[in-house]
Amino acid sequence: MPITPMEVYKLLPKTNCRKCGEPTCMSFAFKVINREKNIEECTPLFEDDRYSRQRDELLKLLEPLKEATETGLIVTEDLCVGCANCIVVCPVHAAEDPYGSAAGSGPKIEDPIFRLEDGVLKVINMTKCRRYGKNRILCVACRENCPSDAIRFLEG
Amino acid sequence: MICTGCSCLCDDIVVDGGVRNACRRGAGIFRFVNEGRAKPMINGEVVDFEKAMDAAGDIIGNSEKLAVYGLDTTTVEAQQKAIELAKTKEAYIDDNSSFCLGDFVELILKEELPTTTLDEVRNNAYVVFYWGTDVYHSLSRHMSRFTYYPRGGKRQRGYEEDRFLVVVDVRRSHTAKLAKKNARFIEVGDDLELIDAILKVLDGKAPEKFAKDAVRIVKEMQKADFNVIIGGLGLKYGLKGDYQQFLEFVRRVNEVTNLYFIPAGCHPNMRGFNQLLFEKTGHVNRYSFRDEEAGEKFAFPKLLEDGEIDAALIVGTDPVNSLPFDIAKKLKDIKTILIDPRQSLTAEIADVVLPSAISGLETGGTMIRIDGVKVELAPFLEKKPDDVSIISSLLEAV
């Protein structure tokens, strides 16, 4: 399930204390999901015992952040059957590897975004993904063509 | 490297420490190549290979009514030898296609169904039907390698604009979930109803069922000069053994546009066996060299059920696992010889087990992909004896 900033915001202190450097708790919630800020930077949450229940709940909610790659991609290998749909539909692969993955074969370039290794999808080079970096595009081509939901994105 | 996991026979596998580009099933074959291997056995006891060979030769020599069965996972060369053996012994010969897609292959070989190759499909196909098959699981890389997703030839924009997917199934399978943009999923109760609906649209009448879908599909098919049906077992069961209506449907569609058919069989070299036997006898499976005819009564499960055989040579398949138990249990009443690289349930009950090399990994040869394209295998290990040498020596012993 994707994590929304509102879910994070609901569990924050909601005092807009600015100790984290952000003007509001809502903007802090956004940045936590984009992984520009760490949840630990919200000091009141960790120092004040009033928030202990919220804190535990929030840490549990943010657990998937750790396994996600820089672009928010999460691959559940147990669900992957290795159909390679994601590799072939990827617009970056189509542009950079026209005779390899774009035409249905395995990637012929050295550093594709992902490829099949030992029968399941492995992320090789996330920096090529259109979702990477500041001017990112929220492309979901790989997720849309994965019927077993082995590919997910943090924000849905 | 060629993967012999299914009838796609993917040719882009790289093995260097790990296995690259193979699907989960294919990678398993490469990764666990040395696990669960069969040992030469007589009546469940491990013996020398030579001893097992002698015992197998005796069983075949003494058999009056022998059946040769399986052969779908081995090479064309081994199949050739097995057919020779069956001919010499005037035996029955059958493979899994008798309860799989053999009927469709027969129609294709008799040129009653127009067919094409998967490479042509990649370069030209516009409407791609998946009819009665969940290829996402059975042939995982089929869609991404050959049909819906890849770009090639006239279809440079791939699935985004240059393809139209139609999935026909009785339930919303994983393949059906992929039918999103430029696609239709048709949930059928009876496949003949959909065929009727499309035929009615071609006649210019409004069908009662599937009205919207049938009109859209016919319109899309007319947009291009190359459309293809990938038909699976669901289609075979849906037609209930009566192929005339389906042939009529394909013929009628071909009057207004081009529609081809490719079966979605799973065994890597089923087409090879069908083609070989067809060249030699005019039938694709269920053949009796004694009666010189083919028929339902010569199908291996039927022979077992009727107690028509006294010995069976089983090559590269696991009937105890795949046949209904009531039929499979009759294997204990006859003498069985199993030639298989791996330990299986059939190996546990077989009188003689002869371990062989895995085709494609440990021994070379030719296989025929489900669309009729010959593929030369490229083994990366060396192991003897392989199916060809085992069946050849059995043939010599006879």
C-alpha cells in the first residue's frame, strides 16, 4: 500500500514548531516521504513521551521506506515470475537499448535500470530511471504492466 | 544460451555465476541443474548404468505390446530414434500433445489453419488474441518477447499505440489484468458464443451477446493486415472437440483481414514430435505402428486404462504426476522404463530408471519452437549419456 503524506501528518505532533527547519508539519511529512528529511529530525516526537504511541505507529508506517530504492520503487521478489514486461515497457530502455530490451530480448546495455537475475527482477542502475533526481517524471509504466503487484511505488 | 524451460525457447540467456534474462521457471532449470538428479535404478535399487541398460533392453525385447510415451522435452534427434524404435517394435507412440494442443498442431500441419512465426508476430501483429491461456504463468516471457510489448518492424511504438490486446478467458487471470489501454478482456462462459458474435458482426448483424466487444474487435482487426490468435487449452476445451466452427470463423475473418493462429503449448519440443511423426505417418500423435493408424484409443492414458500394453518406455515426462490417479496407478501393472534427467514420482515406481543429460544444458541438438522455427541448442555443460545415445543403444539391443 502506498504511504500518503496525510497519513504521516496525522501521526506527527501537528504543532508547527519548526524545529525540523520546515514551516509546517505538513511540509515535513511531504519531505519525509520524498526522503529529503529523516523522521528523526522531528525532535519533539522522540523526546516527548506524550507522542510515544504515535511514534511507534509512525515508525511502523515508514518501514517500507527502508527497502525502497531512491525512486520509491519496491520490488517484492517473491511475487515476481520473471515475465520481463517491466523491462520491455520501460521508456528509458526503449530509447537506450532499441535492439535489446525494446525489441523483447534481455537488455544488451551494461547498466539497465533493471534486469532478470536468477529468475526475478533485480534493480541494477536506478539513476537512469525517469523518476530519479530533482526534475523527475512520475512514470509508472513498469508498475502498470505487472499483474502480480511485484512492483510498487511508495507514493502509489 | 537457449532455455528449454517452455516452448518459447528463449535464446538470450546469459550464465555467468548467476542466470540472466531467464524467467523464474527457466532460471530454476539452470540454477538447480545438479539437484534432484535421477540415478540408474532397477526396481527402486541403485545399480550400474550398464546393468540398467541391459534390464531395459530385456524389457523392450520381451514386450509384445510396447508403448513409447513422452518425448516432449527431448531433442528432435532423440524423437527420431524413439519413432524408429516404435516402428521396429510395432509399438504405440504418443506424447503429451494428445491431451494438450496436438489437435491444433495437426490442423496447422494439414494447412487448415493459417499460421505464422513469433518473429513475424513481433514485427507485424496488431490485434493479439490470448484465447484460453494465462501466458503470464505458463509462458512467462511470451508477451514481452514476441507479442504485445516488444517493438519491431512495422510496430515501432509497441504496446502503447501499435498493438491491440484481446484476452478471452473464463476468469480474470493475471494475463487478463494486463488488458488495460488498447485492449479488451472478454469473460466468456462459452467460447462458441463469442465466435458466433464475431461471425454475426461480419455478416452485418447485431449480436445478442458481446455486442460492443465483438464490433470493436472486428473494427480493430480490419485496421491492420496482420492479426494473430494465441490459443491455449481453454480454447480447445471451449470448442468441445468440434473444430469446424473455429476453422469457419478463422476463414471468414481472413476474407476481410489476415488472421493467423499459433498454439500456446508449454512443452519445449512438442511441435517437434508432432512434426516428425506427421512427416513419417501423416498423424501427429496417438499412433499405432501395428495397426498403421492413429486414434483416440491409442492415446497413452487410454491404452493404460484399457490394459492394452504390457510395457512402456517413458521419456522425459512424469505420468504419475500428470495423469489422473486412477489411470496412473495402472502403471504398476506393466513394465516401465523411464529415461529422465531428474528424479520424479514416476522414477519411484518405474522398473528401470535411466538417467540422461538435460537437453539444452548438457547436450545439444535441435528443438522446434511452437511456431515451427528450428532452434539449435547450445549446451554449456557436457554430460553423457544423452537421450539419443540411450534410445540408440536400446534400438540396437532390439
